[in-house]
Amino acid sequence: MPNRVRKQNSSATENNVLSRPRPKADSKLNILRGRHLSEYPWLVHGFSTRSNGFSRAYGGNALNLGFTKEDSKAAVERNRAVFLAELESASDHGRTARSSASTKSPGLSPLITLRQIHSDIIHFVDSPPESQLAGDGLITATPGLLLGIQAADCLPIMLVDAKQRAIGVFHAGWRGTLKRIVEKGVGEMHRRFRSRPRDLKAAIGPAVHGCCYEVGREVREKFESQFSYAAKLFREVEDRDPVRDKYPMLFLTARPPGHGVLPKKIFLDLVEANRQQLLSVGVLAKNIEASPLCTQCRPDLLFSYRAEKGKTGRMMGVVGIRA
Ligand SMILES: [Zn+2]
């Protein structure tokens, strides 16, 4: 089974921009960008990766963008400043020399983040809030604001409506996915900006994938009670035990018939779950792009809460409309 997953990933990798972090010649940062979203010169966007920052708390020089308890505030602030500067100067492919000369003076746009609480709460913003908002989604049509979602396994998801020039960013772990955060995000963008689902482009950043995301049976049951397509989101594999593998007869003879079944491990494909939600509300399949990179498979490139047992930094997905 892992072979199938890996094979899919590798073929997707070849033509998926979100898998190829390529630093500019004058930058050390590796930023992942969506192919669709890169077409819009008025849009700033990117998903951070972990290398080449100022944090020392997570090995090497890490680009931790979250105020975690292990890291120093100064390091995170420096990381955020270089990441945002790089995003604002480099998101554009068409606007090169002219814009880099003319965009120096305005300085960085304000970054709006959330106290993320695994909810389905989505905030509309048209100016920087006075205090930090709690929730898991941000939408705006106001130029000059950067919207950021932090993640280290959960999905950061961007939605962009080029027709109405409106954007959104969402945080979806299993709880937020169960609460249909991204589905609701599409609905909120329609309500606020008249965005039509078929005009939306979606970019799903690096996150823990179905190859690694083991969940309990209760999570499967919750999804089954909510989604008609739940069965295709889960994969069950026998929990291989080296002793059992080596001495199968021992276990076959020691148990009465019907009791020799090995325990199952359950894996959830959260990327597919969110893709299904987007499709179910009318976002076109060709407009949904997902990074094939799994956080837990790639600790060299990405932060993973699970792989690093909670002691890890945060990456950020940031989207904004140029001022
Ligand atoms: Zn993985």
C-alpha cells in the first residue's frame, strides 16, 4: 500500500509546483507556491518550509514562524520578517525589475494570524484587528493585508477568487475538517464577496498525508457519520509485528479460529477529505492544487508535530492582495 501512495506522489511531484521549493538566486528561503496562484501578479502567496531561518531550537537554522515555547521571540520575529519580505518581493513572476524598485518604500504589509483552535470559525477582515482573533479561517478583499495560517501537520488551505479579487486562508486538522471549515470558507466567500465556487482556485500546502496520518477508530466513526464518501478517506493495514512475521505458526496455533486477526492501523487522508469538500460545493477539480509533500515523511524540509513529538516549529501559508 505505501508503494501505491508513494508512486502517486512521485508522479504528481513531477508537475506539481507545490513540491518544488526553489529559492531565488538572491534568497536562501525555500518557498512553495501554487501553479494557478502564481499566474496572478496582484497576488502575494507562499507556503514556508523549515530551512535557513534564525531559530536554533529545532536543529540547524530553522525558519520557525510560530511563537512556540522552545523558541525565542526574537528569532521568530526575524524569521517572519525575512519570509514576508521574500514573499512580497518574489511572489510575482511578471513584475520584476520595475516592481522591486517601486515596492521598496511602502514596507511590509501587516500580517494577520489567528489563535487557531480547531474550529470552523472564519473571520472577515478589512483592517488589522486590534487584538488577536481566535478561529481557523480568514477572508478578505482588502489589498495590503497578509493572511497567515500556521501549521505543522494540519492543512493550510488558500482560496483565491480572481474575478472578485477576494482571498481566504484556512486551517484544517481532523477536527476542522470534520466541521467542514473549507466548505464553510467557500460559503463565506460567496456571502461576503459574491465569489462563485467555479471561479475559486484552491492551494493546499504541505501537511501530513495518508501515508503517515494514523488515527483512532473513533475518528473514522465520526467521519462516517458526517460524510457519504468517508470510506475512501481511510486505509486500514494490519499492524505488522516482527515476531508474528517470523513465527506465524506460533500465532496460528495458539489462537482459536476467528481470533487470529491482527489489529488494524487506520490512516486518514486529510488532503483528500478537504478536496472532497471543495468538490462537493462546486470548486472545479482542475482548480484544486495540493502539495504532494508529507510533513511526516520530510522532516528535512518541513516541520512535523507528530514526527517530532510536539517539539517542533511552525510553517506558515500566507496569502494577500498587493496594495
Ligand atoms: Zn508521509
